[in-house]
Amino acid sequence: MSIIKDARALRPSHIPSDLYHRDAKIRQLADALRPIMDGDIGQNTLIFGPSGTGKTTLAKFVVQELEAETLDFRWGYHNCISGSSKSEVLFGVMRDAGLGASLRKTGSPTSSFLNRLRESDKRVVAIIDEVDVLEHDTALQALIDLDNVTVVAITIDEDDFFTHLDSRMRSRLRSAEPIRLERFTHIQLVDIL
Ligand SMILES: Nc1ncnc2c1ncn2[C@@H]1O[C@H](COP(=O)(O)OP(=O)(O)OP(=O)(O)O)[C@@H](O)[C@H]1O
Ligand SMILES: [Mg+2]
């Protein structure tokens, strides 16, 4: 008998069809985003927790679940490790949200990426992963300043995150919904694998 029921379970790009032991966190994120489905503004959210606690998985899982309920929004995911400049972040989100038709990454001004997001036919959820590697917080700032965009920012350390924000962003993001993930206990891990 195999101990590992699903060999893909620990591969980060794979989103499990069911998340274990995260019901409260799933609800917390879904509640922050659900107003978008009713034509309202979603709540910006910050996801914190050590590596491997399922931050990326949680964010993708919840937007996919909401997407199954309604097609009334778009979402774009960008991992800052694959591009940490303002231009790369905005391009990444825009393209992943399906708004990048005919826009090229190089040679296009950053403002054109921002305009595509602003002019989106539907509201946009922007998942920005590993924000600790951002060169500065202007990309986050630009996204948060767009009325039709709700930001889900992901990083490991909460104190470190707030320390590196400029003061305007710090006060803006103090009102964001914090979702704190803890390590799975040994018993939970046995259950997952
Ligand atoms: N609730 C869960 N139930 C089952 N498997 C999970 C759950 N959460 C995460 N996983 C699995 O655990 C692994 C780690 O999750 P994930 O990559 O989302 O963690 P992370 O917090 O984003 O880590 P990092 O900070 O290194 O990016 C993935 O393979 C994912 O499929
Ligand atoms: Mg991750």
C-alpha cells in the first residue's frame, strides 16, 4: 500500500481538489472576495505563513471555487520571483487575467498594463505571490489604487512585510484582511498524505 495517496500532493503548481484543515481560512478569504460577485468592492487580503503552509494553494483554490460559482470577475496570478519590477508585476497580472491581448511585455509602457486592468469589463482579483522579493511597493500601490481591483498579497513574514512598506501603503494595508496560516501538525500531515 502506498503511503502517499497522491504523488502530486507536494508539488506546488498542483492545486488539490480539496484542501485539508483549512476550512476557516477558506471561508475567511472567500468572505473577503465574495462582495465582488455582488458587484461590490472586495476586501484586499494579506496571506502570511511559513513556507509550505499552503498560502499559494489557498489563494488559487478560493478564486477557482468562486469562479465555479460565477463568471462575473477575472483573476490574475503573478509570482514576483518570476519578475519583480513594477512593469513585470502589472504585465503578469494583466496577462494572466486574460487582458493582455496584443500587448507586448517589452516596448509597451507600464501605464498600458495598468490601463488594461482599469478598463477591464469585469472586476479583477490580483494575486501577488512572494511580495517580499518586490523591488519596491509601487506595483502593489498601483494595483490597490485601482477601484476595480482587489489585491491578495502573499508573503511569509507579516512584520517584515509591514516594515518594508512606505507609510501611505502601510496605513492602507492595515485595514486589509490578514489571513495567517500555521504549519500543519504532524497528525494533519499524516492525514493529507
Ligand atoms: N490544505 C491543504 N491540503 C492538502 N494539501 C495542501 C494544502 N495546502 C497546501 N497543500 C499542498 O502543500 C504544498 C505546499 O503548499 P503551497 O505551495 O501552497 O505553500 P506555500 O505556503 O505557498 O509555500 P511557499 O511559501 O514556499 O510558497 C503543495 O503541494 C500543496 O498542494
Ligand atoms: Mg507559495
